[in-house]
Amino acid sequence: MKSVTLLATVALASLSSAHAGPAMPKLMGGREFLQKIKGRNALPASIATPVHVEERTPGVGLRADNPNTCGPGVGSCVNACCSPEGYCGTTADYCAAPDCQFKYGPLCDTLQAPAGASTANIARPHIGAVPYGGAGIYDCQVAGDIAFTFDDGPYLYTNDLLDKLAAYGAKATFMITGNNLGKGAIDTTAKYVTIIKRMIAEGHQIASHTWGHQNLTSLDPTTFKNQMIFNEMAFRNILGYFPTYMRPPYSECNATCGDLMADLGYHVTYFDLDTAGYLNDATTLIQNSKNIWDAAIATANSATGNFLEIEHDIHYQTVYNLTDYILASMYSHGFKSVTVGDCLGDPSANWYRSGNASAPVPTPSQQVSDDGSCNAAITCLGSVYGNCCSINGYCGSTDAYCGTGCQPGSGSCSGSSSTTIYTSTTKTSTSAQPTSTQKVSADGSCSGSITCIGSSFGNCCSQHGYCGSTTNYCGIGCQSIAGTCSVSGASTAKSTTTSTTSTAVATSTLEVSIDGSCGGTTKETCQGSSYGSNKKQPLLNITTPKPLVIPQYLLFSLFTTATYLINTLPYTPPHIQTTQTSFSEQAPANMTTQTPDSQINHADAIEYWENIEASDDGMLGGFPYISRVDIQGSRNFLGKLGVKGGKVRRAVDCGAGIGRITKALLLSIATTVDIVEPVTKFSSALVDHPGVGQIYPVGLEAWTPDPETQYDLIWNQWCLGHLTDSQLVEYFQKCANMLSEEGWIIVKENMSTHDGGDMFDDVDSSVTRTDEKFRELFEKAGLKLFKTELAKGFPKGLYPVRLYALKPE
């Protein structure tokens, strides 16, 4: 069935995040179940082959005799950029950040500073309760909030994304990169200036994602600081102020980075939900991201839960497919889309700083105005109303506020340095006709010479100069000179009503869609397709989240998901045994019921894994799809414990396999990582690997490291199922004895949900335990549980994955 295929697809995306070693996570009910799925070809071809993140690859190797080559060991360009492939040039192919080799090309985009004075000397007091720098922020604080965040823009699709958000009344946070992807600098490219001003005008939050999207942990101090300062200068040139929130590129910010961010006055913002849209930017793959979202929202309670979610507005499918899906689902589950600042309970006055170095800064006793008023105790500096405090005690940015009577003790008194505020004195009207000289808007903008009437965006022109059809556009500040200002009948070019007929025939010039996409550049029609005969229209005129009209494509997805869940109600495959028996299967009086862990046979487990290829393909059953959800979830968990890059001296990866966790996570936060792995053909892949220390070719039950060894981090992921209960208690006690005073024991394992009992898998001879069983074993071993949480982003219907942080009692 199609519904099974949809979730099976994302199931294997999660399987790919397995700790690449003997204890592969049994997210789908064990190895045997995975083999059966492969055998009946239940998975689409697009998942049967590796999926790679888009990257630039050199077409021709470096030529030592070519003076136009550059790079390590070759040399630098003169008045040019050094391309990723190692050639000198001056076009975007050579100069675009982040790939341009800026150490060997002085004209690389990431080195080009915006115009105007540097913001480096601006005072940066820490205002409010949200922490600055350090380990960073991973979670929202307000129940029912979902902080919808978008990285890497603005880009080609961002304006359309703003339209979608406006249709739902949704707010978001844009983590803006100043000059990446060859798009041009944000402060000198007119369309991006307009988009950023629109973001502010429509109530979204702007945050920094650095100037050129370089990995901050790899930069020298000067380049590091410039990545933040250059972006501040660009924001200053556009808005008059710059943000206090940021997200590090690649979500990489080690201890040194965190300290520098604190000095620069930034809140380091991560996330706790990632749908991996950037890995699924194709019509045949985006369902993977929808499934990750579905799994997260299905178990969330809007009365108590929240999410801080990451997406990227530089990807087509994220903007035009995934965003509508998430917004419709989000509101139907009782959540609302908000900014990061809102979800943290941080007043909007704390989100930005004045961009003028000479402007006075708030004293420690002053609060930034959050209602537009000002006095000796409340300053306008950094407020969204303007930096000047008028003679009458109100914040603003015009001469009326910054001129005669302006109070310098409560803000700036220079209009040129004031925060840019968007206001309109245009009176509203209920109707308007385009003048003979006006053109109909073709891009959603409007002015005295461009009207919204007759446009496809809506007939009303908002106070900020954008066409639409909701009260945001047709209400207060609506510009009657450039459109109508009546919500009723505001748009004659848009409609949310569609009709269906019992049959539909594709036109002769278009092919029938085979993947659900239609129109535009695809040259495909929905008529006659299995997805429905009508092209989905955007949801319009939604002024409140509910009631919500769910489009046909979403109803189809909900139907198929529901069908899948109905067909996957709690079920134990024949080879899986649990601690409980049903009422009709009582054991005879002379027969002892075996516990799952008593059936573990180490020799059987080793024999199984000895026959598996020592590669990601072998480890993951032929589907080497590496999931960032798993790695980032682990990184987030460690971050909440204060464990980040540069803070760990020695770690050990227990049940390491071929070392996926070591390479992708542990070596980024630890100087040395030891390996425990009983299958030597797996561990041999880590011999002589940089950062890898001692390799112990034994099982966890037989591991006896040097008694003098002390670990700062003992990592156990998808490997403890090969130990019996008693062996696991002894193993935990052994870990406690090897743990440094500030160290952590981390356990990341699947949870059995079968009637509360543990489950035995006779294919690889392992046990999947319940949360209750783990807590019982922790207590027996003398370990104290400091933090635990369910991993987010894994599909519903599969085993839950839980993380535990432990120390000795």
C-alpha cells in the first residue's frame, strides 16, 4: 500500500542514523523485519540509493603549471577569488560564500565589508533573562508555541514564503546570511532590502546567520568577528539596528565560539526539531520531511509542549510544499507559529541593538521600552518604536521625537541614528479604481504608480506597500490610492474555492503528473493524476487559525497516514519475544517462562555481525542514508548538559561499529575518543584515524580498560541490548568507576512499548527494554538520573528513542 511506503521511507531515513555498529536500532521491529521489507521491494527507488547533500565538486584537478590556480600548497590569487576547485576568477562561481577559498582569494564575498562605519565599538549590555552565548538555546519556554525558523535567506523564494505566513497570520524568525550563494549583499541588493523591511513590518523576527556562512569553529579570531560585524553593518544600513539573536552556520559553535558570542551580545539559538527539508528538496523526497513533522506533532500536547524548529528558505520544496503542510498541521493541533523571542518570553525590545556607535546605551537600571513610553527608568534605545525619547515621553524616530525637547538620558537624540519605523498617514477607503497611469502589480508590491486591483495577490495595498486580501492588507493603513480597502471582495483574482468532477482529462499539451507536482516549469497537469484533478490553491483569507479548511492534498496525506497506523497497531513479529504472555497462553505449571535477556547469546550476536559488510551500506541493510536528525538531537542533548566542543578531554564510544558516532559527533567535542567494538573488521576502519585513541576489540561485558583511565564522556548508543540485565548493572558500575568528576554517562536506546515488557530479537540476539526497566537497572547500579528526554524527529509508529544523562550517586 502507498501509505506503508510513505512511512517506510522515513523509517529507513531514521535507520540510517543508526550507531554504525553491532547494535543497529530496531526501529522497525528488528533486522528480520527490515530484510522482509527489502525482499518485497516496498521502498521506492529514490531511497534505495544513497542521497547526498548538494555539494560542489571540482571538474579538473589543480595544475601546478597554471598561474591561475590557487589553494593550499599552490598559492593565492591576485585581485581575484579562489574558487572551491582551486582556480582564480571574479564571477560568482569563484567568489560566492561559503565555498570561495578566502585565504587564497582577496576578493571572496565573505571578505567584502558593507559600507559605513564598523559596529564593533557599539556597547553590548546583556538585557533580559535569556542567556547570552554559552551552550546556547535549544527549547522554547511557552506552551503551545512553535518557533518557526528559516536559515540562509533571503533568497529567490523568501517573498513567497512571507505570503504563506501572512495567510495564516503566522510569525517566524529569519536567520539571515548577509552575502552567501552568490546572491549579492543584502544591503545593496534592492529586492533583499525590500524583503527584510517587509519581514520587520509584518511582525517577524530577524536574527543573524553570519555574513558568509563560514563554519565559525574553523576561523581565526579576526575573521570570526568580521563574520558577525559585517552582518551587523548590513542590518544597520537597512534598518538602523541589528539583532541580538543568531544561529551558527552548520549549528557548530564550540566553547570558544560561545564565549565570543557572549562578548558580542548574542543569544546562540539552536533547535529541537529538524525535518531535514534541505536533504529532501525534491517532489519524490519531501514526504520524508512531512513524516518527521507528523511524528513530532502527533505526540505533542499544545497545553504543555512546544518546538523550536529549523527550516531553510533557500530550498524550493521547503517553501512551496512543506511550509503549507506544516502550518495547516500546526494550527489544527492547537499550536501557533511565533518568533523565537516570543517563544522564550523575551520582550521584543530585547531583540535588537541600535546601529550607531555614538548613541548612548541603556544603563543597567534601565529597561528597554516595550510599549512605546520612556522615562528615566525606561529607554527607547533598542526598542522597535524608535531610539529617541520625546519631550512627552514617547519613543520614535522622527524630528518630533529626536528634535527639540528630546530626552538624551532615555535614548538617542539623533534622527539619523534612530531605528527605522514604518508608518503611514494614508487614510483608508472602501474602494478605488486604478488610474490611467497605474500598472497592475506583477510582483506583489504596490505604490502610487502600481495598483493591486486586478492582481493575483489581492486587491488591497497594505501600509507597507504589499498586495493582499486579508485585514492585514485591507485594514488600518491600507493605501486606497493603490487598491481597494474593503476586505469583502478584496480580491477578484484569487479564490480558495475549487470544484471537482467525476472525471477529468489532461490537456493535449501537458503530461499527467506522476509525483503530485504540477504547473510552472514541470509542464504537468493534475487532471487525470492519482493525486486529484485540481491544482492546489493557497489558503487565503485566514485571519484566525481555526476553523481551518484542510486542502485535498493534506486530507490525502492524513488518510494514508491513518491507514498506515491502523495497519501497524502494536504487533510483535514472530521472532520477537516479550516478558508477558496473553491470557490464552498461560505457561504450564511445570514450565518456567524465560525472560528476554536470559536468551541473549553473545556468540550468536557476533556470528550475525561477522556476516555483515563493514560499511554504512552493510550496517544499515543496504540503505546508507545518514540522518542529521539523530546526530543533531544528540548534540542538542549534550549542549543542554553544557558539553560542547573543546570541553571534553577524553570520551569512549561503546559499541562503536565502524565509528559513525565517533566521526560525526564525539570527535567534534572531545580531544581523544577510545573505541570498544568486538567485531574487528568494523573497528579496523578506525585504526590510525585522527583523534581515535585506544581500540578495545571486545564486547562491553568483557571490557576492562586501564584502571587509571578516566573518561569525561561515556557514550552508549544502540548497543546495550546485547547485555543481560545483570551484565548491564555490572557494566554501569564499571562505567561509574571510570568516570571523571565532571563526566557524564550517556545512554541512547530504543524503548519497548509492547505491553510494558522487554522484547527479545533472535535475529541478532538482543533485547529492547522499557523505560521502566532502564530506570530500575540504573538504580541497581548506583547511578543517578540527571536528565532524560525522548528524541524528536523519529517517525511515529516506530520504537521511541530515549536519551539519559547519568552520574554515580
